Amino acid sequence: MRVLFTGADGYIGALLGPYLLQRGIEAVGLDTGFYREGWLYPMSGPRPHIITKDIRDITVEDLQGFDAIAHLAELSNDPLGQQNPGLTHEINHKGSVDFANNARKAGVKRFVYMSSCSVYGVGKPEESLDETSPVNPQTAYAECKVKVENDLTPMNDASFTTCFMRNATAYGASPRQRFDIVLNDLSGLAWTTKEIKLLSDGTPWRPLVHALDMCQAVYCALKAPAEKVGGQAMNVGSTEQNYRVIDIAKIVANEFDGCELVVGEPSADNRSYRVNFDKIQKLMPDFECQWTAEKGAAQMHRMFKAINMSEEVFKAAPYTRLKMLMQHKANNLLTDDLYWSTGTMDL
């Protein structure tokens, strides 16, 4: 199987390429290169060939010869998306739908789309949301995930299989690290400051999933029978990994000796949801999460020790998506619509 995966230089993509190659898939990456400056630690194993191109510029010809696509590359979190909601919709929604249409025209047989549990937005405290639950997106990022799912579902047919991986909030170590997601951020604070200060009372619910378990889900979706996964949305994670933010903070504080936990006041941010993950194991029985928040915090701790991570590195732009793009723009490397500036490569 020859697979093109987008977002190859991102947090998940840096792990996904080697993961697929090690399992016999001919994986080729694609990335526009926003976050290539950030390489937190060396990584052994095979590395895929990576094409440098914006998904908005991908043509049918670029996609010929691939059996499947795993599409990860979009503006990647809520603060980034809210900076310019219109541009977020242009890239994440229109860009992804155009990309899928070109893939179908090129003869690609399968399109695995990385969606998000953030499509659920706000749930009732007693609810456990599954794939039949109403979506309630609260941000431009989540709205785009819903729109892409809606537009790609009718494309699913006997010659073009589409499926949607609604990932829980990611965590864990990656050479292209992110510290703007909850467990990773709290781990970095615990290591560099010995203190975790929550900006809220920590009562909202968040489902978590390790980055390597997300890679496992992509692999299973690429290999599963088309009749099982075609047109299906699947929550990616495990029901046991629904945590309140305060519980995540306690897990991290317990991992890092001497870390003090300070809890804040209730927040105006009403995003809170618990998620049921039964469906993915029914459709893809080989999928099973290997990680927990406790194991993830311990992994982060080991990684920080191994590289002797400093507070300066923890706060560096390459490891926070919004900071990195704002730095590129401040240096006139990116245009307002997030294309590389003319002449950038000549600097």
C-alpha cells in the first residue's frame, strides 16, 4: 500500500511516518513546513520522503499513484483558528474538501480524515457522547471538522472510501513536540517551574488519547475492510481516558516530585464533554489504546530528563503552534493568508 500522509512535519505526523514504514506501508509525507524549526529530540528508525507543498496547491497529478491518503494537515488548534476564522475555513474546510476531490479524481481508493472530538463542544454532565450524538462545535476549528465530515461523507462509494477519526485531545512525546495541549503543557510547567496553576477550577471533562495510539488508529483505518469503515466517524481513544482537567493536573503533579498544584476559579469556557469509544473497537477490533495519562506523564518526564529541557526551550515558539506562525509573520516569512512569502527560499 502506498500512502500519502499530510502534516508530516507536525506533532502526530513526525510519529506517523515511521510508524507506517515499520509496518510495511510505503508512506510518503507532505507538509508546507510551518513547524520544521522545532525538533526537540532525535528519533531512531526509518524516515519517510517528504514533499514540501501547501495542501491548497495540491493537484490531481500530485496524487496519482497513491492507494490511500491520511489527512492530518490543517490549522491545528482553537486559539490558532480563532485568530482568523475566515482563513481557518478557507484552509481547513475548503482546502480539505478540494484535496479529497482531487484524490478521488486521481484514483486514490481511501481517504482517512483526522477529525476531532471537539465537534461535540459542550455536553451535559451525565452524558457520554458517541458518534450518534448531536455535534455542537464551539470554535472555527471544530466547525470546520464538522463541515469536512459532512462534505466527504457523500463521496464515500465503492471506489472511494472515506472515514473520519474523531480524536480525543492528544498527549505524549514527539520529536516535533507541542506544548499547547493540556497534558503536555502541564508536564512542561511541572518540570520547569515545579508548579501547576490552573486557570479554572478544573471541572471540565476532556477525553485524552496518546499520539502513538492515534497513529495506531490511522494504521487500522488504512487496513480495515472498506465495508466496515466506509462513511464512518469513529471516536479515537478509550472510555477509561475521560478525565476532568483537575484529574489530569493531579496525575501530572504526582509524576513530578515537588510540584505544587494551585486550582483557579470557575471559567467562562464551557467546553466540557465525555466521550464513548466503543464504536472504534467494534469496527476495527485490532485497535486498542496502549497508553494512559499516567504513562504519558511518565514518558514526558523521562524525555525532559533525557534532553535536560530548559524553561527557555519549553516556551520556545516552535512548540506552540500560534507562536510559531506569529513569529513567521512578524519576520515577513508568511503572508496574511499563510502562504510562504515570495523569495523566502532565497533568504
